[in-house]
Amino acid sequence: MKKKRLHGLFFNAVLALTLISLVPFVFIGIHLTRVNSRILQHEIFQKQQIVAGRLASVVQSYLTHTSQYFSVFIDLHTDFGGHAFLNKQDLEYLRGKDPAVTYLSALNNEGQEIFSSGNLAATQGYSSLIPAMLNTCVTRQENFLGQVYFVPGRGWFIPLAFPIYDSLEDRHSVSGMLVAELGLAELGRLLAQTYPLEMEAFVAGPDNQVVSYNGAPAGMADTASPDLRQSVRELQQQLGGKPVGEVIASNKRKWLAAVADLALPGWKVYVAQPSNITSKLVFESTLHSVWDVLRILLIMFLFILGVSYWVIVPITRPLERLRKAALLLRESDVIIRRSDVDIPNNEIGDLAEVFVEMAEVLHYRREELLRAQRQLAHANQDLEKRVEERTYALKEASAKLVQKERLAAIGQMASIISHEIRNPLAVITNAARLIKICVQSPEPRVVKQFSIIEEEVKQANNIISEVLGYARTRDLILSVTEVNSYVHDILATYPFASTVKIKENLSAESVRVKIDVEEIKQAIRNLISNAVEAMQQKGTLTVGVQVGRRAVCISIADTGPGISSEIRHKIFSPFFTTKARGTGLGLAVVGKAISRHHGKIYIASKPGEGTCFKIYLRIYRRPGDTSYGTTC
């Protein structure tokens, strides 16, 4: 009897399959780690750009708001002040309204000071800036914005100058200038509230002078730190004109940095983070998935053993039986010479040694091999079916993940846009109210213009609210609701025009649904609003309820022009609209609400005959309830 060989087919198969499985696994893991690092670095750059832009926007908004404050005061004084030029009382009043204004001065159009109020923080005054102020305010008739400077013990200041016109109708005649010295302590507090905790941020001038940085007391730098100036100099030199990039500091540390320009010439905002943050994130995520990797390796090893056992053992076991049978036959009268057969030193050689003696049983052994092949094919079919099922599930999960990421991106974009747009809208509203308060007995056309301003601001705020409403997703608040009364209450509270005829076709049978009442209500109101607009505030609106066996159908039909087949499949897409003014989110909100309730919505429309939207919601049943209705 021969001893078992460790270099047999089974052990070789296990070793080969193990190597074949582990080598791609290792290379794919290394590749995915590098890809994840690049993706994380790109996301960090994007986040840094957003933060830098937000800080630059804070500075821009503060300076714009302050400039508008002075410009509006000068315009109001020009029309309603009661005297031709600013006087000292006007300067005292204006300085008392804003504590940040430390000094005000009224100059004629030749640069000679007439009145002043407050104490000048600048040690050398503004005599050197008067030519530039006259050129900007008198010659070019624009607002003057000077360079920021630091006064020890008092903080940072910026000089401003604004033209004073003889009248608002004649803006070609400048009678003088209003010069202001503005303290930037409030800007420092705004920046301190905006700075991110996990990033280093600097606001620097053209000579690398650091005005503000993350962690500074009250947001503004008290003294010029050499280390900070060196850091800003390295960022400026290595970034050059690029908005983002990797910077190597003098201490050999690597940083990921982004830059944004300010309204002041040569002033920039820098945002930086250590470059090793990407490797830390990848390492942490890898540590969190150690058990997953071990499970995968264990499953892989068991799979290799199973495949090796399933494929190799059915071959080696019959060979061993054939060898034993040959030994038994060799004891009979049959004589086989070794010189007649080439015998290699493996299992196939054993088969060759007893081939002659086993001729009569070859057919039987062949049937066993065919049966093993059929079993293997059946196992392969089952495996392919499981792979297809898992692939389909993975595609669905990937689609949902992509949709969630798109909604998160839209939500982030909507939040930024709403923040950046609502601030100017608030400034417009406040300015309009201030003008309205200051105007005594305004003319009808002025009142009309105020109404137009308020209506347009309201329309802009409504658009922002629609975008935010679509982008933000809250958890459903489900409650059991009776459908007929729910639809009736929606129609009763909707502000229909008197020219619209309402027709209710409610069901005679009472059914309940489990829904988020406010979300479905908003969807139905959006459909009603679209129907009324399609009918141009005249026609017949038919709202019906039809009960089926498992679902209830809520239909909204109008007598408008209908929807063409070319755009019917696009109407539920976000931001798609055929209106002159609109966000294109009304029907997108409807589709999102119905999808979140696992319902269905269908459209029936013919050009010239109107449109009917049908919403299908699952009927809610308690234990013991009978079936509702027959069809839907």
C-alpha cells in the first residue's frame, strides 16, 4: 500500500485556488484604498472651497450692508433732509445709530472738511487718501473703499467715502463727500461664528498681513504673528493662481488648502487642513471594517475548500477505488506487465497501471463521472442564479444611494443659495420699509412701487421655500385618516376663484388610509393649483374618490388644454417647468410624497380635453376589517 501524498490533486487545488483568490483580493484592496484617498481628498477640497467662499461672503455681505446703510442715509437726506448739505447734527445722528462708526467727516467737492464727528482712530488722518477719495467719489461718482489698517489698543479699521449729490434726479453734480472710519470688531465676531472648528482659516492682506484667523480673540488678530505671516506667505507662493492644492510648510508638513478672493484688492481667505487627514479617515474606516474583511476571508476559504472537495474528491475517490480493484484483479489469472504501460508517479499513473484490468468496469465508472458533472452543472446554475439575485439587489441599493447623495447635494446647495439670497432680500425689505417710514404722504405711484417690491420679495422667498421644501426630507408622521372627509376638508380650505366650478365625486363607502396628513395634503394642493392654473382660473375642477379592494384612488381632473405626450414623462422631474415663472418643483414634490408612501400616480390626458391625475394609496385595515370595494 502506498502512503498518502501531500502533493496530491486535492491539496494542489486548495493551494492554487487560495492564491488565485487572495492575489486579486489584495490588489483590489490596495487599489480601492488609493481610490478612496483620492475621492476623500477631492471632497475635502470641495468642502474647503465652500468654507472659504462662505467666509468671503461674510466679509462681502458686511461691507455691502454698511455701504448700503450710508448710501440710503445720504439719498434720504438729499430728498427729505430739509437742508442742502449735511450738518453736524446729521453726522452725530448717523454716528449714534452705529457704534462701529468711530469718526464721520463731511467734505466739499474740493476735499475741504466742513463738519466732523467723533475721534479719528487713524494716527495720520486721511490727508493722503483725499485725492483718491475725490477721484472715486467726485470724478467717477462711486463709493470709496480704502485699505484696512490696525491701531494698537483699538483694533482694525477701514476708511469709507460716499458721494453727496445735489439731488437724486441729477446724479452728475456732486456737492461733497461723506467720509467714515468704520471699526471691524463686528466683522470679527461674524467671522468667529463662521470659522469651522476642524480647519485652519486666515483672512490676509496683500502684504501677507493677517487680519483675522480661526481662534483669534473676538475673531480679529491683535498682533501680526510671524508664524501666521509665514504660513500665509507659503500658501500664497505655492498655490499661485490655483483655487485649491497641496502645500508643503517649512516644517515639512503637508497641508490641503483652498483660497477665495475678497472684495478688497489683494485680500484673500485661506482655509487649510493637514494632508494626512485623508489617510486617517481611510485607516479609521478600514479599522471599522476589520470584522467584515475577516468574515470575507473566512467565507472565501470555506468556499475554496467546498469547491475543491466538490470537484477533486469525486475524481480522486473513484481513482482510489479503481486502484484497489486492480489489486484484486491482479491476484487473479490476468497478468499485466509494467513494461506495457507508461506509469507516471501520480494518480493517473495508478490508473494506467490497472487500466487493462478495469476495462470491463469502465462504462460503470464513466456513468458515475457523468452524474458528478451533472451535479456540478446544477450547482453552477444555482450559483449563477444567486449571483444574479445579489447583482440585482446591489444595483437597486446603488440607485437608492445615488438618489440620496443627489438629494443631499441639492439640500446643501439649496441651504447655501437660500442663505446667500435671503440676506439681500432682507436688506431690500428693510430699505423699503425705512423709505416708506421716512416718506410723508407718498404719491400713489410710490405706494404702487412699494407694493411691487414687497410682492417680488415675497415671490422670491416662496421660491426659496419651495426649493428647501423639496431638498429637505423629514421622517413621515403617519396617522389613520378617513379619505372622503380628508379630501372634502382640503377642497373647503383651498382659495378657489369664483370663476372655477368645483365638482366632488366622493365615494359612498368610507375607507381609511395611514398617511402623513400634511405631506399628502401638500401634494393634493399642488395638483389642484396646477389644474386651476392650467384652466386659467376658469372651468370645472372634478375631484373624486374611488374605492378598490386593496387601494383607494384620489383623482383630480380639469378642463384645461391637457399635457402633450412629449413632456408627460418629464413633469415629475425636479426643476422641469413650462411656466414663465416657476421652480418646477410642484409636481416633483407630488412624486416624492407618493413614492415615500409607497403609492402610485398616473396621468390621463388628451390635448384640448383636460388632464386627470390619479393617486393610488393602500387602504389601512385593522384586524377584523372586511375587504373594501371591488376594483379601482
